[in-house]
Amino acid sequence: MILTILTLFPSTIEGYLRESILRIAQEKGLVRFRLVNFRDYSTDRHRTVDDRPFGGGPGMVLKPEPVFAAVEDAEAKDGPYRKVLLTPAGRRFDQALAREFSREERLLLLCGRYEGFDERIRLGLRWDEVSVGDYVLSGGEIAALAVAEATARLLPGALGDPESAEQESFTAGLLDFPQYTRPRVFRGMAVPEVLVSGDHEAVRRWREEAARRRTAERRPDLRPESDPKAGTGG
Ligand SMILES: C[S@@+](CC[C@H](N)C(=O)[O-])C[C@H]1O[C@@H](n2cnc3c(N)ncnc32)[C@H](O)[C@@H]1O
């Protein structure tokens, strides 16, 4: 997958891409990240990317020309992209959308800043408009990283153990079950006996039940699948 991020602040993203799962996914050749500063596509002397809003009001609005030029250049070089515009007005990002994005050959994320985008950016190019939640960030970079990481870790081979992605929260419409490691007793809190029983079927049942209970208590809006893989493999 080629994952291109259009941003005015590439240095805020660079360091994160060099660590952990995202670094490993790149080293394995599963994903190539490209950071594009769309300021490089402005054509005036001052490298302007924003301007005051028509009709008045506070702040600055991102101009269409540099964004169109950056997107068109990326598509001319790489081929058509699935294009994601990060905006609080978008569809809420979730695991299902991350999985959908992970099947794309090319994904482009556009990070806004200031008061957001000139409406013609939205109208003139075909976007998935995506929000990471009902709050307002100062820019799309953190949202882009959330989308990039949730997507890239689902690429086959990205996670050391493929079962990790199968078991974790939201995959089967369930939250994850509680996890324990050593020591067996910590400050009077003991690991549930079943987890140290060596009975794999009992562990699987306990985890499935715990995941269902937790989901019903905390996220009754989620729709669990009838046969989740909770707990297989121990
Ligand atoms: C300060 S925000 C603009 C907010 C805009 N005036 C509004 O009220 O919807 C600047 C940029 O941050 C990004 N952003 C902020 N919150 C976001 C969210 N919840 N999800 C995705 N992107 C977000 C978007 O790219 C947005 O264009």
C-alpha cells in the first residue's frame, strides 16, 4: 500500500512513522508512507496556502489551488487514490472503516488546519470525509496518524501474531476481554484461576463471556457477531 499524507506540518508526523508497528510495516514492504507538504504546490512568491473567508469571520481558510495541485500530482505519479479528507464533519472513523482502508492499494489523507477547507476542495474531488471523534483538533495530523496506524496494522503480516488483530476490541463487535500477566497476585488482586488452569477450552469460554459482559455494560450500542473468536489460542 502507498499511504500519502498531505499536511502543512510533515515534521509532526515523521517521528511517529519511524517507530514500532509503522516502522516494521514499512521495513517489511507492506506500506510506503509519503509525506507531502502541500505548501510546496502554492505558486505565489509567499507560498500562500490560506486566505481570509469570504463573508467575514475569524481565522483563515485553506485555498483550493495547492490542495488540488498536490492531489493531482500524487495521482499522476502513483495512480488513483482512495482519498480521505479529515474533518470533524465526517463519518466517524471505526475499525470497520480501518479494515476497508487496509484493502486499498493507495490511500491519501488530507490534513486541514486553521478554519478548515474551502468548500470547493470538498466538492471538486471525490473524498471519504472522516472524523476521529466529536471534538475539534487544531489540525488533521493527529487524526491522520490515527487512521494511518489503525489501517496499517491490519495489513496482512504487519502484526507479529495475526491473532492479535482477530482478537482485539471491535473486530467481532466486542470489546477485548481482560488480560493478565505475572505476578499471579499483585496487591491482593489475584489472576482468575481459570487463566492458569491450562484448560484452553475453559479459558476460551471465560474470555468470550468476559468480552460479552464488558461490551454489554460499556458499549451496548455495539452489535456482537454470534461466533466471535474471543480467546482462541490462549
Ligand atoms: C481547527 S480544525 C477546523 C474546524 C472547523 N472550523 C470546524 O468547526 O469543523 C482544523 C482541521 O483539523 C482537522 N480536524 C479537527 N478535528 C478533527 C476531527 N475530530 N476529526 C478529523 N479531523 C479533524 C481537520 O482537518 C480540520 O480541517
